[in-house]
Amino acid sequence: MTSQEFALQVIQQAICTLADWAEAKLPDGCQFLTENPAVTKAKGLLSWHDDTHISYLELLFDAVKLSEENERNKQHYCPAVAIHASDDSYPSIPYPLTEPPDLKTYKILVKQELENIGEQNWQNLSLLTLILEKYGSCLSFGEGNIAFIDMARSTAAVASALVDNPDASDLGLIAGDLSGIQKFIYTIASDGALKSLRARSFYLELVTEEIVQQLLEELKLPRTNVIYAGGGNLYLLAAATQDTKLVLKKVHREFNKWLLGNFQGKVFLALDYTTFPVKDVSQKDFANHWSTVTKKLTPQKSRKFAEEINYFIRRRRSYDKCQVCHRDDVRS
């Protein structure tokens, strides 16, 4: 089985769990195969058991206690509403509730959606994940403040990282950081400044997304393995293998070569990864590994394009600086 199939199996199980909760009858062809050992191990690591149940979602921020004087007994809850596109110019904001939401009406809504999935869509990982995110973002699974969609994605990510070796003792955490983006975004002309700011910010989001896509394709990982991607930063869960190191070196080298040619060294990609014990994936120690891989990017950022120093010292033509992008190495 491939990592995509591992992730699909987890998401299918999550859909079946949601269907059981909503008392929905899935089409006959919507069943998952015998559970793979990697999936079983991932579920065990993240405390997904047969008796784990779906309930209302408590607000995560209520778990943060800044002092003993905080109101300990005051709890807030996420309203039971599905994520959907709004017809209004301004979508409604799901403000927290002070009382648990009534899930009876919501169950009916979920039941109607799941019974119309269609057998032809049962192998569509993207669609099933979208449905699970739409209806599982306001429900908890296991812990009261852990969203069902987050549990499913995390389990799928761990299972996908164990695709080649379910008995692996380590996992890999990849971190990436686009450095120099602030200077790139704000070095603009005064004319049309707002449009330029928006355009450059959006452009860098596309660059970050392209890096993520290249990593996923090269590592043969599903989208569920993306922990975070945005603001010039990215974090992915992968297998702790030599192939992962080789892929990172390749993507790092090729992407920085492209950045150097298009941005004159103003934007640089720092990319690295660290390994950590599989058991730490659901423990507090995971925060330490996150900090470790982030710190490993610092030496790269302090020596940007160290292997391309000849590019900066060689003689080349210079032209009038462009009023929009401020480049002087091409004719404006």
C-alpha cells in the first residue's frame, strides 16, 4: 500500500465513525478494508480506540490558565455548525457558547450528507477529507478540546509516515522558512501600494504552497502530512529515512537556485528536519522536537546562499531600477 492509501484508510474509518454517530447508512460500497498494522499503530499512539466517542467540542483556549485567579469552572463550547460558503458578503462568525450545543439537529444534517456520498467518491481522499472537515471541525473525538478532523488528520499523517516500516522507532519532522519576506513585501513604490502589498503577500503564499507540493510529491506523502503551511513557514511529518534527507537536499538546492535567479538573493529558503521517537508524537516532548527543528534553520539563515557566493561577486550588467519590483539586473 502507498502512503495515499494509508491516509485514505484512516479518513474512511473516520467517515464510518461519523456515520455511526449520526446513525447514517453509508452506501454498500462505502466500507474500508482490513486495517493495516501502520494504521493500527498510529491509532494507538494517538489514543484512537474502539470506545472513543464523538461529542461536542470544548474551546481549546479554556485550557490555558494564566493565573490561579482565573475562572476555573467557566467553559466555552464550539457551536455545532458545518463549514460552508456563505451567500452573504460577510460570513457568519461561530462565536463560542457558554452551554453545550444541542447535537440532535446537527446529527440530521450530517446524516443527510453522508448518505449521499456516493460509492464513486469513496476512494477520493480529498473529497472525504473535505467532508470530514466540513462536519468534524466542531465535534470532539476523545479529548473534549480535540477536533475530530484534527484527530483524523494526525492519525493519517502518522500512518503515512510509517508506510514503509510500521515498526519504525522514529519519525521525521520537516521545517521550512522563507527568510527575507518582510523586506520583499514592503519594498514597493508608493503608487498602488495597497495592491502591491496584497499581490506580493499572495505571491509568497503561492511560493510556500509550491514548496509544500514539491516535498509531498518527492516524498510521496498525502496532504494530511502537512502540519502547517503559511506566512513563509511550513512543517511536515515524514518518515525518518535517508531518502527524506536526499529529497530535502534536492528541493532545498533547486528552489534556492530559482529564488536566487528571480529575487537576486533577497528571499532564501531554509529547509531542514529532525528525527524523534514515534511515541513522542502525542506527548508533551513533541514541543521540544518542534523547537529543535526550528532552531536548526538558524545557521542556514545566517549563511544565505553560501554555496552561490560566486553569483554575488561576479560582474554583470546593471540597468535602471524598476519602480515596481526594484530589480536592476533586467531591463524594466
